[in-house]
Amino acid sequence: MGKKIIGKYNFDYPVLVAHRGASYTAPESTLPAVKVALESGIDYIELDVQRTKDGELVIFHDTNLLRLTNAKKIFPDKNNYELHNFTLKELKSLNYGAWFNVKHPERASDSYSELTVMTLEEVLDFVDPVNTGIGLALELKSPYLYEGIEKEIVDTLAKKEIFEVENQQPHILLLSFSPAALKRLSEMRPESPRILLTKRNFVSPRRWQGWLDVTEEVADGIGPKGHVSFPWYIGAAHKRGLFVFPYVINRSWQLKIFSWFSADGYITDRPEMLANFYDRVQEFGESVGEMGEELLEEDSASENEESAESDENRKNKSN
């Protein structure tokens, strides 16, 4: 049933999504992680979109800068390190890759210490979904912090002339933990599939049905944590015409199990592993490397978010 459902969207089966790029191999959401994902044979690269203090759309997962950058060292006098309190120029001055070398010395590279935050436009130019055939899965990160960000993303895609084409795999997927944000996107860009993400490691069948009720209203598919992706949950989603993309799937044994469970796609930190498992290899010319070098030269917790998003959802229901 899952193949029939995703067939409506012209997806390959199963759909392979690189979580923050190849974030096992290189620092998450950076150019090297995106480049490795591009070359791996993946279908989509998932990246989180937020907005700077001066209104620029950037790619960054955490709402706070301290885990992934040296913001405290560069701006010791600031008393708040939330991303939305920094301008793009300030973000570009931060080191965005050295943390990876410290945490993963076995995968370290000196070049990672020269990485900076990328803008959404830079990523769109580099990945170039229309010409490469590799799509972007754009997650609206904590949209309650950024009023109007849905329209800004849609407008940026239009500016770059990234439109969906009938009978072709979508160039763009839109993801969020916020049903309200997905509802707004369904009105602004209905042609791009939307996925409601969920956070809990375990849910009862009754709660799962509740999530599916919400998903049916605002999205085309659901992205649960892998622990929730049992056959009876996936089957319940399929009965409603919804596809299921579990996250984050990083082990081959997980792939085997979820294949048996009839998952429709997978979100992973290790796109090379997924592509090899499904015997997909994407070969690109030297232009990918050249583009990466040019871009590098140019650029020489969670619980609170869930609570805030839940508050937003409750407000929307009451209105």
C-alpha cells in the first residue's frame, strides 16, 4: 500500500533523506555535509531553516548557538545566544565546524574549522534541485519564533524559480513539528508535499490515531521517531493515505526491520549507507567540487520548543 501512496507523488521507493546532510561524516548542515549527501545517491537533503535578527533565512538546527559554534568566545558580552538575536554578519563570523573535530576526532578534518553558517539561498544555489534532481527537505525550525517565515521560504523558492513539475518527483519537501506552520504552507505552496514530524519515543495506539487525525488535516505524510514505526502504526497511516518516513535511521539492522515493516522512506545521518543498502549511487561531475570550493572561498533544548509549539497548536485550535 505504501508504494501506491508515494507513487502519487512520483517518489522513488523508498525515499532516502539525508538528515542535516551527511551529518555522520561531516559537521551537520554545512557545505561538506551537503556535498557528501549530494554525491551519495540520496533523494533529499533535510535542512532546518531559521531567521536572523536582520531577516535573513539561514540553515541551522539548534535555536541556540552554543553547541555548534564558538559564539561565546567571539561575543563574550552577549547575554543571550539564541540564533534569532544575531545578524547574518555576526553568524558568518562564527566557527561552525570545529566542534565536530573535537567530538569526532576519527572523522576530523582541518578544513572543518573554516566553515560558516549558510543561507537558504546559498544552499539552493549549490544543490540546484531543478538540475541535479536531488531535492531539499526544508524543516521549519521553531516557526513560532519567526512570524511569517512560511511566506519568506515560499517566496525564496519562487525567486530561485524552484517550482514543482507535474509527473516529476517533487523538488521540495516541507517538514515541521508545528501543525499550524504546515497548515499555512498548505495554502501557500500546496504542490510541495508536507510532513508532520513527531518527537515521542513511544505512543499508545490511541495517541497515534490522534496524530494521524492532525496529519490528515495539514500534511501528506508523517515522520515519527524510529521507535514508533511498528507495522500496526505504519499500516494505520497507510489506511488514511499517508506515507511514513521514520527518523533517524543510522544502522543497517534498522533498515532491514523497517523494510519489513513497510516504511516508505528513511531519514538518516548516513546517506551513503542507505544508498548502498538500496544500491543507489549518484555520480556527479567535477562541477560539484568546483562549486563547493567557490562557496568556501566566499565564506573564507528541545523540550522547551515542544512545549511552545504545543501552546501554539492549542491557541490555533481555540481560535
